[in-house]
Amino acid sequence: MVIPSYWARESEIGWKEGDAIYDHPTPLDTEGTLLRAIQSIKKLEDKEFQLVIIAVATAEDIESQVEKKVAKIIKSSNPGVEVLLFGRTHLTQIHELLVREGEKEFPDLLHLRGYSNIRNLCTFIPHILGSEVAVLIDDDEVFEDPKFLSKAKEFIGKNIDGRTVNAVAGYYLQADGDYHVKKHFRPWMKHWDLYDRMNEAFDKIIGTEPRLKETPFVFGGAMVIHRSLFTAVPFDPVVRRGEDIDFLINARMFGFHFFLDNQLSIKHLPPPKMHPIWMQLREDIYRFIYERAKIEHQKEIKGMTKVYPEDFDPYPGCFLKSDLEEKIEKACKLLSEEYLAQGDRQGSEEALNNIVIAKTDAVPRYDPFQSLCELQKRWHGLMLFTSRGKIRLRIRDIICKGGE
């Protein structure tokens, strides 16, 4: 089980230009939600697993402070399982080892910045530790179901109606115990109907039988991935957010099956998001424009499966079609007017700038499908190389002993 924990500069400093953008990293001068998440593991009946906490900083100059902070939290947690810390110190030693072994291109696949890179570490570490299954959880969640882990392992790797269960998605329960996303409606949301489409998809997949069904969406903090998938397909580092659903799209392209288990839930208790709406929307614009281009650029390749936006309806499929720019333009114009009405001229301008970005900077200047295929080959190469006895053991020692 791997839990990434995101940390930011102290509260009075806040976010600086150049810092990584995450939804709600914990300021260093506060305690955050990590301890609560780790301690909730005590509720699990099955404790036959190793827990790895990845210490993620929004900026390089606070990485050592973040590592110390997370180490201190781990020390005080006592969840009844072995807990390992992974941070900058460990990653630097792994990079150095790979370079010494003459594999200079592999360190570029392992980074501590950006959601997709962090998720790749969430599968690389279980690979090195020899795990058959990686369970990905976030630090703003708590376990309430004592049988969560036994349910997570129940179907993974098995054959259901002729399809291998390569990955299982759980789902989030909100603070009130419901799985629906509840957001105060604003006029711009009429065109950017993200939450309505999400809830429609949740009702279709979570709210109906059978218990296990192939899913168009997945939650990053409730993912169960079999070794057969995580050693073959990586998260795409170009994707700035929504890396979980993008991974599902990638997995489908490479012929893997992703199911949702409507009995596998975890309580999601996130703090408020740090960044303004226009910035959150911009991250989504980059993501959907890129994913749509990846789908459009698909080629017939032996062993791969061609996917279509409709395969992911109602969500995220509705954001992967030809009317995406129209949705962006209408929503951003209304959002801009909302900012103006509040006297926020900068917010208004940034919202309008999103329309321009959707037609310029967000459009990939290369073939994203070809790029994914090349990334997949490199990732698979990294996994094969680091599965060799001596190399794997040396990296394992770095992870388990901090390189001592």
C-alpha cells in the first residue's frame, strides 16, 4: 500500500511561482491529514502488507524539511504494519545507482514532481518490494471498512467472464457517507458540467449491480493495480491532473481491463483546495485537450485496443469529444463575468485566457499516442532491468534502509 503525502511551504509564505500545483498540499507549519490516514489502518482486519509513505514537496528547497516532517509523523503513528518512508534522499540514490549501471535514460522516468510521476513511484516501489498488487491510497482519506483490504484483493488478477481483472477501482464516500459530488452550482457550470457528468457516471457504475463492472473512471486514492499492469503501463507524466483516469485510458489502449467494485469504498475528507477556480479549470483544460488528442492519434497496432470517447461516457467521455472547445469558451466567459462582478479583474482575465490556452498551449505539438507508445516501451524496459536480482535488491535496500 502506497500513500503519497503532499507538502507546501509554511502558511505565511504560501505558493510561489514555479512551485508544483497540487490540489491541497499541507503547509509545513501544520499537521495535515497524514497521521489520521495512517492511524485509520488500525481498523483493517487484514494487515498483511507493507505501507510506503511518499514525501512530496511542492518545491525542491523544502524537500529535506518535508522528509523530516513525514518521518516524524510516521514515527508517532503506530498503525500495526511496517511503514517505510520514501523521499528525495531515496530517489537521488536510486538515480545514482541507475546511472552507475549505465542506464542513463531510466532516471528520467522516476521523479518526485507532478501527479503522474508520483503515481509512477506508487507502482515502481511495490515492484521493487516484490509485490503482486499495489494499493494506492491518498493521505486525505480514512479507512472505515475493516474488510477494505480483503475486498481489494478479492478479484484482482482473477478471470471474470473471460476478462482478467488487471485493476480494481474503489470509490470515495464524502463526509456525509454519500458517493455523489456536491458542489454549489454556478452559472458557468452549466457548460462545464463536470460534476453532473461525474455523478451520472457514479450512479451508473457505483449505484447499480453487478458488484464488479468495467468502469470509465477511477479514483486515484482508491486504486488496486496488479503487477501485470503496473510493470507494463505507466502513468503519463505529461498529464498534469486527472492522472488516474488517464492511466485507465492508457491501460485500455494496451489491452488491460479496469473494473470498479461497488463494495470497495473509502471515506474522503479533503481540506479545501488552495488554488483559484480559473487555475483548477486550466489544469483540466490541459488534461482533456491532451487526452482527446491521444485518442484521435491512435493507430492500428498489433496487441493494442483502439478506444473511443464514447467508451468513457458519461464521464470523462463528454470532455473528450469535438465540442470541448465550445464547452471551454462558454464556461470561461461566464466565469470571467463572475470574477468581474466580484471585482476580481485578474481572475476575470485569467478565465478568458483559458480560452486562448485551449487553442494554443494546451494543444500538443507532437503525436501524444506515439509518445505514449514510446514511454510504455521505456517504462517496461525499466521494470525488466530493475527486476534483475542484484539491481532489485540494491534498490530495495535503498527503500527499506534509506541506503544505509
